[in-house]
Amino acid sequence: GGVMSKAGSVHGLPSKARCIAAQIADQDNIRYLIGTLSLRDENEVHLVQVLEEENEVKCVDIFTNIPGEMWHIEPSPKDPSLFFGIHTAMTKTTAQSKVTLWSFTSPGDSMLKEKLTLNGHEGDVNNVIWNPAKEQEVCTTDEGTLKLWDISTEPKLIRGTQTDPLIKKYTAAVWHPLHSEQVITAVENNIKGYDLRTMKETFTIPQAHHPQVRDVDLNPNKDYYLVTGGDDYKIKFWDSRKPDIPVKTFSQHSHWVWSVKYNRYHDQLVLSSSTDTSVCLWNAVSVSSSPASDDQESSWDSKQYQDHLIKTFEEHEDSVYSIAWGTSPWVFASLSYDGRVVINYVPKDYADQILLK
């Protein structure tokens, strides 16, 4: 029943790619930044815009002065003209990852201006995240440490965790949306929370996935709740006060789960993507900030009040390493390794039910 859902629209990149991010500071448009991952060719960052009414995606700008492959893009939460990129910089002897803050004036000049670089990392940098409450603060993770930076003028290292020889790599990091002194990370097969004032651990979820956690995201509205994805093909929801057992587990993917993301407007909507080439949209209402009340159980369509897989999106033919919601509650983007960007929508009859509640 209900209104026909829109089909996805596609934007193709000229080479392989694995990072896409929503330009959340631009509240007037639905825009995404995507970076390419080419060893041979010039790398590019594409700025694309979704026209929700027309169900179209258009390329607003292409920035071509990118030094090396782009592994991660982190747009500023406050200023649409700024983003951090983690990219590969070639020295005479080795390839090293570099963290650069770029600015652009768009559309038009198609050139990125390098604002600053965060130097002094050990080995590869895997994450750069922005404090959603304080735009002059960012965190990075490298091999063994989490670092807090002040970028208001010259970049300044405020403090870092003690180097942990057991930590080879933080696969993911996310700033707490409700407590700006906390950052949550994925390390090997664990989830670790840190207090940035002391750089000490606040909690650990041991063996969250086996053998590795690939992503973690925090519920934007319900404190202590988080979602993880990993190499056991599962999506797990946790209450960080009860780290021994997940409060909910979803199994649908047939390979590693690389990305999990909460919808910031309706946190029962959760996206997951996988190296099985699919993207799944979930209704996780039982672990959301709006669980069903008893009188709703008798509603004409009680499925809305039960956890379930809403839809599997199959437009990709390669591993989907990166997914992102946007500045509209119903639009999301997914990026597969072959450079295909697909824009999709929460099914309309489902969106209508959420709005009717």
C-alpha cells in the first residue's frame, strides 16, 4: 500500500572511492562531499547536491587539486566551506597519511585552499572528527593514541591518551552528540569510550564483534545507546552501562558490516552497509528514543512499532564502505568502492507513518 517510493539516483566518480560525508553545515541544501582513491590518476573531491523534489543528483563542483588518495572526509558541523581530509602524501621514500583542513568557495573556482595540517602523528591516521559543540576542537586517532586538537589559530595539540602498544588501529571514532567531553572509538574487537578532559577510558565493551568492529555510531537522542557493525556480519545495539551483552542484534548482511549510521531526526531509522554490496534500512524502534506505548500496539499497522528490516537496497555491485544520512530526514547516500554514489529515500509510506505518530 501507500505511495510509490522513489527509485535511487546515481552519480559516478572517475575512479575508486571509499569516503562520502554530508555537508551538514549547509542546512539549505542536501549536499555531500566524496573523495576518490586513485593511485595513478589525479584524485578529486566531488560536491554533489540532491534535488529531493525532482529526485535528481547534480554535481555542483569538482575539486581536482588533491594530493594523494582521499581516505576520509569530515565536513565542519558549522561552516559549509570547510572540511578535513585524511589523504595519502608521498614522500621520497614512503606514503604517509596526512590530515589537512581545506576550504573552498563554491560553486566556481574548483580549487581547494589548504588551511592547516595536523602534524605529529605516529603511523597512519584513521579518523578525524569534529566537536559538534565547539568548532575549534577536533580529535584524531593514529596508531595507539587518541589526540585532541585546538585549531582556532595555529593547530595545537591539547592532550592525548597514553600510547597503548596493544592498539594498532582505531577503526572508527565518533564524538558524543549529547556529552561533548566524550569520544567513543572502535578498537580491534572492542568499543572504548574516553573522557577528553582526562584522556582516560570511561567504559569498554569487550569483544563487541569478532574479529573486528568496523564502525560505531551514537544515538543522537537516547543517552548511553550506540550501534556497532563488524566482521561477524552483524549489527548490534548496546547500552554502554551494560557492556556484557547487546540489547539488540540484527542479522541480514552476508559479509562484513562496514558502516552503521543513526538518522539524526528519527533515531529508530538506522542504516548499515556491507562488503556484500547491499545497504539495509532498519526500524530499530525498541532501542530508540520513541518506543511504542501500549495503546499503539493495536494500531492498524503495528509493524511500525516492531523492530524489522524496512528495505534492502541493491543498486551497488561493489563493497559499500561508506553511507551517510543528509540534511533531510528521508534522504541518504551510499558509496561503493567502484565509485558509484547512490541517493536513496526512506520509503514514503514508512516516512508518513513516522510523521503521523
